[in-house]
Amino acid sequence: MEIVIETKDFSFEKTFNSGLFYFFYEDEPKRVIYFEKNKIELFFKQEGDDLIITLSQDIKEKEKLINRISYCFGLNEDLSFFYLLCEKDPVLSKFLPLIKSTRVISAFSDFEALVGAIISQNNSYRNYRKQMREVYRTINFIPEKYKEKELKKIKLGYKIPYIIELVKNFGKLEVKNIKGIGNYSLNLYKIFQKRDYNAFYVDCLTKRIMQEKYGIYKDFEENSKKLWGNYRGLAEAYLQRFFEKK
């Protein structure tokens, strides 16, 4: 079965190669999801303005899947104002050819995004990607499979109790009230999953970028609003991805 989604200002190849996503964990543009209680493999390619997704089996809720993928890929977002902001920014302007027609890609499910937010804590990008790939391959993002024994095999250390808490409270408590989801993880979740680009987080790389490239050494939150307004979270995502080779 094939699904075709018409796109505008979107390059799947550029987006996939940018690494700005939770959705993909393999080196190839494919993904296993659990949809309609079935395990389905998706294969992605683009021809012209059409994003073509081949499914390993037929599904009934075709429109539901189209809407979800369109959301995850930000296909209905108009980034023309953000591009103008980038043109005027001394750092982002240099990355504009890489930024245009790319998107941040959200996780397929909110649970998946929160697992990623916890695993990303105090972690390098390289190790985060390695651990998320192992999670994806072994237990995917099915809460019922998240047992302590399985998580220990992936060597997630002190984050295991937080992930267990997430499984126990997901859908029952507000995200901000789940143990292990602090301000950093919450803002990651807002930016990458809820596509709230006014959210912002301060970590070592953000501080380094603002100090070395913008001459800003304090009040990072306040200065991010002055620099990028309601797009500060999106600006941060691109700056962190392209600032240094990972």
C-alpha cells in the first residue's frame, strides 16, 4: 500500500540528512510503527513535491496516518517568516541553505518523545542516537514492554527509574508532573514534539553558541527572546544541529 502526501517547501532528503528528528532511528529512510494494533514498516521517498510512503500492509485508517505523518514532518507549517529572521541573523544566515526546505521531525507518539527527552539528559548526541536506536530495535515505543530488566540491557543507568515512572504515569499526570521530566526535558518535548517554537532550554552547547557567536554571557532566556522571538526554540534546534559536526 502507498500513501502520497503533497508537500510545499519541503525536501525529504535534506530533512532526513539533517538529523533534526526523533522519528527515524536507522540510516535508511524507514520506520517501524505500531498502528491499529499492528506492526507496520514504512518506507519513505520523495518524487517532486510528493512524499511517498510505502506500507508493509494495508490499513483502514489511512487519513489518520496521513494526518499524523503530516504533523510529525511539519508539512503544514509556513516557515517563510522564520527564513526572513534567519537572513538577518549573523549566524543563522550562514546556515540558511541548509535550513530552507528542512523541518524538525517529531516522534510518532508522545510516549516516544518523552522517552527520548529522558535519554537525552546529560548525554552526547552520538550516544543519545545510539541508545535510542537500541530502544527502537529491541522494545520500540510500546509502554508495556518497558520493564526494568529490558531497560538494564540497554544500559540506561540512572535514567531507568525515570522511564519506569513515565510508563506508570503517562496519560495520568501532566507531563510536567512526571518524575524525571524536568524543565530541560519539558522544553525539549515542547519544541520537538508539540512544535512550540517559543519554548527554549539552556544547556552547555546553547551557552557556547550564544557566548562565542553572539557575545552573550548571561540572561540567555531573555536574550533568546530578543534575538528570535517566538521562533527561539526552532532557532536553537538549527543552531545546535549545524553549529558543530556531530
